[in-house]
Amino acid sequence: MKFNVGDRVQIKTWKEMEKEYGLDKDGDITPNDDGISFVRTMRFLCGAFATVESINKYGTIKLKDFSPENKPKWKWEFSFDEFMLKPAKDEKYELHIMSDGKKTTAVYKKNGEIVSRSESNLHPDDEFNFKTGAQIAFDRAFQPDPEKKKVK
């Protein structure tokens, strides 16, 4: 067994699994005949970090503590197999706040990739206050916006 209860893992990307195992006739990833597949409806979990909660006698893995952006929004649980997972590298989060006195920008990064970028602009009738601008930009960086695309 490659993983133990309590290990922090990352779910492999779809491309990683497809390259390793290919697609079956249904367009899912099924590396062997044991019937365990990574199905297309699980694709939103690709790249997510989680913790191994339990491993049953057949090697089926249950995960918990998903990274917030990939947390399933329903109570139905997925089961995982070793082939779907890899050891997690340390997650690194950064928040950069910059200002030129007129515009304050917040850039939120996870593992070096920009997750969101936001800004607040000084109103002509206001006096510049870095703390206020930073707070507004910070709040906007973490505000859920379903139309906002991941910044690359």
C-alpha cells in the first residue's frame, strides 16, 4: 500500500491519469479489471489536496479535508484507488498586495499559480489610505464569483 491513513495526498490531473492508463470505451479512466474507475463526473476533483481518512481491506481509499476550492458540495462520497493519487507536495499560499497610491491590487497565489486578482481604486473625493484599499482588494480576491475564470 502506497498510502497510509493521515497522509496528505493530491488527486492526479486528468491528463496525468489519461497518459498513464488511457480512456475506456465510456471515456473514463480504468487502469485494470477490478472495476474501479476515475469517471468524468469526478474530474472537478483533479488537482485537489485531501487527507486519507481510511483504507478498507480491498485498498479502497476514503478522503477527507479537501482543499476548499475542490470540496464536494454534496454529501455523496467518492472512493479512490491508489492510481488516482500521488503524495502531496507542500501547499504554498501567497497574497501580494501592492499600491501606487491610486490603485491597490491583491494577487492570491496557490503553489505559484495565480488563483485570483482584484483591485480597489481611489475615488477622486477620497484621501488615500493603504489599509482601506488593501482590505477592499483582499475581500474582493476571496469573494466567490461564478463568472470569474481562473487567472493564468
